[in-house]
Amino acid sequence: MNAENDRKEQITQTVREKYGGLAKKQLEKPGQVSCCAGGGCSCEGGGLNELAAELYTPGQLSALPESATGIALGCGNPGAIADLKTGQTVLDLGSGGGLDCFLAAERVGPGGRVIGLDMTPAMLDLARANAKKMGLKNVEFQYGYIEDIPLPDGSVDVIISNCVINLSADKAAVFREAWRVLRPGGVLNLSDIVTYGQLPPELHSELCAWAGCVSGALDEANYLSLLRAAGFSDIEILERKYYPPDMFQEYESMRALLRQKRLSLSDLEHKIASITLRASR
């Protein structure tokens, strides 16, 4: 058990260092960033995250500060599938620089409430600075873990999350907590990374590959099974986008494994994808 806890802590620390480094860089000099640039992050390479311009419409981004759009590294647009209504309470799991929160805040209006949850202090500083720039009063950002959400039972109407749950070392706990804080009839809308078949175990030993949204990805069937086990129903995948196999090129352990097995990158075709899904409580 101690070894398992140590591994989870290593994963958490690596993820925090990587995205904390990005946030610090953005606070110092707003603008587009690569997925692993900035102070403290020892992981090289971008991982699977995409920039905001690839995921959102120009109309969605036009009113947002560059310090929010430049660090919005996701794998989908979960807010686009969320049928948000005026006055609702929305929770964003792993809110980063706040982009999805700001888009949600516009839709729920002044009578609504949007809560961004993140475990990285530098990201919270950045998100709060962005909210202040925009003069938003219906958005707040809280420190905490998505495996242990610091909110009461049944206090949220809608949950969104963008390319974050794969980073968790305890996804079952994330889904249980999401179900707990949703009100009956509440909806979970998320974008995340999944695999088709298990990735080689050698890749899972690379913490940088985990922080790059690769090693922590679950097989899609297992991912959906965890959602159902937590209590979610009416699970619907609305979008699936496969990643090209050359994304693995940056991970030395994967290149070595392929050489050992006399395989090529093309053998990884259709092994990893981003999905956007909706599920109900």
C-alpha cells in the first residue's frame, strides 16, 4: 500500500510541477505556450493537449484575455455539449487558467455560479487574475483535488472537465466524487483521453508521459465501466478523435520498446483518442 501511495504522490507532484510551470510562465509573459515550458517542469515534449484555437470557435475566444486562451490546453470542448441554463451551478474539474469556467459563466448569467477546482496554486493565481481582468463576479476558483472535491453532496447542477481526469491516479474516486456532488438529474460533461487496448507497461513508468496525458489514459471500456460503477447512467460518447502514432516519438521508453519488439509507430494507429461524453446522475 505504501508503494501504491508513493506512486500516486509521484504522479500528483509531476503533474503539479508541469502545469504549475506553465502557469508561472503565463503570469510572467502572457501568450501561447508549449505544453511543457516554464519553471520547474522537467518533462520535455507537449503530450496530447491541444491549444485553444484548435478546440474553440473564434467567437468563444474573442472576449477572453490572452492569459486565459494561451494556456488552455485541452482535448475537447466539454462546455459545448453542456446544456447550461441561467442560474445553474457549474463545477469545472481541473480548471487550469479558467477558460471553460469563463465560457460557462456567461451562459449561467449573474444568478448562476461557476466553481473552478484545481490542485495547482500557480494555476489558481492565474485563473483568479484572469477573472479579475474580466470583472466576473459569478466565478470562483478553489484549491482542492478532484478525487476529494471540497463541496457538499448534491450542490452542483453540471460538471465539466477538459483533459484532466486521465491525469489522476485514482479515476474511480474522481467519478464517485463527481456523482456525489451532483444533484439528482445533474449532468457530467467531459473531454478526456482513452486508449483502445492496454498500452505497453513500460510507458506507464514514465511520469512525464503521464503528465503529457498518455500513460494515465484508460482503455475506453474500463473508463466507461468506472463511470457506471460510480452510479452514472445515460452515458453517451458524442465525439471521438484518434491521435496519430507519431505522438509517441517523444517518449524514449516507447521508442526503445518498439525497437525491441521490432514494431513501428504505425503499429500504434488507432490506439489513443480523445472522447467527449455526457453522463447523467
